[in-house]
Amino acid sequence: MTAISDTLRLALVQLNPTLGDLSGNAGKLRAARATAAGQGADLLVTSELFISGYPPEDLVLKPAFVRACRQHVEDLAKETADGGPAMLVGTPWLIGDKLHNVVCLLDDGEVQAVRAKVDLPNYGPFDEKRVFVPGPLPGPIDFRGLRIGVPICEDTWNDEVCECLAETGAEILLVPNGSPYWADKADERIQVMVARVVETGLPLVYVNQVCGQDELVFDGGSFALEADRTLSVQMPQFQEQIATFTWKREDETWKCVDGTRTELPGRAEAQWRACVMGLRDYVNKNGFPGVILGLSGGIDSAICAAMAVDALGADKVRCVMLPYHYTASESLEDAAACARALGVAYDVVPIEPAVSGFEEVLKPLFDGLASNVAEENVQARTRGVILMAISNKFGPMLVTTGNKSEMSVGYATLYGDMNGGFNPIKDIYKTEVFKLAAWRNGHLPPDALGPEGVVIPERIITKPPSAELRPDQKDQDSLPPYDVLDDILECLVEREMSVSQIEERGHDAELINRIQNLLYVAEYKRRQAPPGVKVTSRNFGRDRRYPITNRFRDKR
């Protein structure tokens, strides 16, 4: 192999792996290597655990899986004997009897070097200490005479590993990542990586995967920083890309001489595209032929329908209106208008005969008792049964449509409107739902498969939200205004603030206590809810694991 002298052609491989599809992921790397070779690359860098997919969770505790990952890496290594680009590839790897999260350098037909991740994250959505053993502090890898440091993802969020690499002679830091998206994460990454550059005096190249994996979305956004902290490369978010850039040694420092920078999307666009990518990959990677959802004429189901069309195309989305006595004529009109705007298949299935049947069956037990939430929930559960029946008959996955505000306070019916396989807005508060709906009506996101223009009729956005389970029902009959509710919830959920601290923001203490109680007692519902895209810093499930049985209440 030709030694690297003063020029390095480095390919950043930002791709969408599928967890567990080892052959498919290896095939993506072969295709990426061919592309990088055509771009004149010397070395390509992939994201963290690319061969297995990330995060593999307890799948890596299966010895057969780990053996298969190693075999694919060794097969790829043999192919580098052709004189083409070398590869830095992430994979689970046994060293002795210890399982590590590693990066392998594949070059000249062999696995030339292995470096293990040192700092295993064990917070929020991460649980790596459960399955991996931390590696020792690493030294740089000698790649054709160039000493490269390869800290893996979390290794760069603290200073120890990068400082060790700098002190042992690394000339450049190449960082494979599995960094999930949440709002404003891109800015946070840059700030942390700038700190590593300042401490080490070394340029840094950050490569992230771009995919949906269960509840997590990985947004890509790979980049490179010069030793003087200049951002020389910025790759796009939510989009696969293979890009090769030229690095030259100037005065003992490596500099990128032909970097390009893509403008990153704003908050609303990023949230929308995260939800779309999460839904698209969940449906496609699990082999569903499409999706079905109940279209009520309300904003939550409308925004989910729009996201589904953007993700999959109108031909793979089926919407069903399920009216009852309390369904307003406006709701019927709005649901039909939304379906027309999106171009989806649309059915109307009245639920009165089924509800009447349940009422007749229950009459001996309920006779003489006033109607209450039990009768309301019969309506919601009837809708859930019908939608699941259509899903079973025709194969599309049922999308559920509850927002984070509802999930927080239990404003949803188990085995009713909580039925479904996936929820694209599960981690989005109601106030954000309104903002996103208005944003989508004015923008067509890149790679969206839906139409331009207004896809959510304006009346759906402006009318008061209602579950329509009793006459003239409005959400605000039992909940405070959503701007008040969501601020209190964000304080309780994302910030873990005390009642006193929240009261200092201007909220009523009695209301805070009521919302806190609703939040805690709804935990059993959330445990039974389908997965959904994580877009905030703290979602329910992976990030916030509260006990179901819990008598603690914060007091002012």
C-alpha cells in the first residue's frame, strides 16, 4: 500500500444500516467503498457498530450473532487486498472472552488494528454497560504512516480518551458515532467536539449514522472541525451521503482543503423529518406493506396522516373515519378534506351498531347507573377493535396518534385510541403539534413523498380540540389550556423541577399538584403504549423509567 505522505483522501460514509441485517449492512459498505474508490479515497470512515446496527441491545449477548458479525468484518477485510480504500468499520468484537464495541481498520487484506470503546454510556436511551466491557485507553492506529486516533462516540463526550490519543501521537481524530436525534442536538454535538479540539489541538472528523431504529432516530449531520475549530465540513441531516474530502498536512497540522457545508434545517423541519424518518424505517424495516389510521377530523390524526404520506407515499396510507352520535358534522367534513388533500384511500365506518351491541350486552350490569367514562371508553375501544380488524385483514400497520401531552396525563384509552404498532408524535407536546401542522402546510420537506401545499385543512388547526365522546365535549373541559399544561409537563418530565420551582414560573400550585398526580397515575398506561419517535431530550420509556406503583408526590 502507498504510504500517506502529506495528502489524505478521506471518505465520510453516512448511511442507513438495518439492525441485524449483517449481509445487507456489509453490502452497503461494499457499495460505499466502490463509490469512495471512484472518488479517489484512501480511507473511509463508517458510523458506530455499522455491521450490527446500533444500538443492538441484548442481541449482542447471543454468541451466534457476535460470531456472524466478526465473519462479515473478516470477509470485508480480505476484499481490501485489491489496493482500494481502507475502511474503519464498527462491530461487536470479542477480545479474549470480553465483548467490546470496537472499530476495526481493514486494509491490505487484513484486520490491521482494533480499538475498543472506553466510555460506555449508561444514561437516557443508552444502556451499553449492560452488554459491553469497556476497553483500555487507546493509542493511535498507524494507517500507512499516518497516526489516527479513533475515539468512539461517547469517548469524545469526556476528555480522557482524546487527551490520551493526543499525548500518544495521534495526528487527527476520526470519530464513529451512533448519536440519536433530539431537538437542538446538532448544536450540542458541535460544542462538545469543539472542546475536544481545543484540548488536543487536533482536527476532528465526526461520522454519524442516519436511520430510524425503534424509538430512536439518528440524523446524520456528520462534520469536520479544523485544529483551529473552523467547521470545514457539514453533511446534511436525515439523508444518506458518501463524501470524500482532501486533507493536507501543512506545518505539521492536517487541514481539509475542499470541504463543503450544508445548511442544517431549523427546529420545526428537523422535528418533522425525524418523525417521518422514524415512521418510514419502522414500517419498511419491519416489512409492513403500509399503514392505516383513524382520521377523526382532529389535529393529531391529521398530522399523523400527513407524516405517514410523507414517509411512505399516499398509496401506502389508508384512513378511516369512525363516526358516532357525538361526531360533529365539521369533523366529518374536515377528515374528508384532509384525506383529499393527502390523496389517500378513505373509508367511513359508522360505529353505532357495534356500540349499541356493547351497550345491550352491558345493560344488565349498567342498568340504572348514570353514564360516565365507561360508556365513553366503549366508543374508543370499538374504534380500536375495528381498526385492528382492518389491519389484520389487509396487513397495514395501525398508526396510533396520541401526543405527548395526552400520554403524560393519561388522556387516552387503553385498547382504544392507544391501539397500534407505532406513534410518530408520541414525544411531541400538543402545542408543538399545532406548530408543526402550520409549518408543514407551508413547506414540503426534502425527500417527503407527500404533496405540496395545505395538507391539513386550516379549520383542523384552529378549532378547539375534542375527543367527541360526549355532547359538546372539549379537551379544555378537563385539562388546562395546552400552553399552560405543556409548560408544567415539560418542567415535570424534562427538567424534574419541584412544585415550588414550577409555581415560581407563575403556575397555580393546586393545578401543578393535579397535573403531577395525573402524570404519575398514568404510568401504567404508558407502559402499554406502542413505541414512538423520540424527539425531545427525555421521552417516556427509554429516558424516563418511573415505577408504576408509586405513592410519592412532591409537596410545596
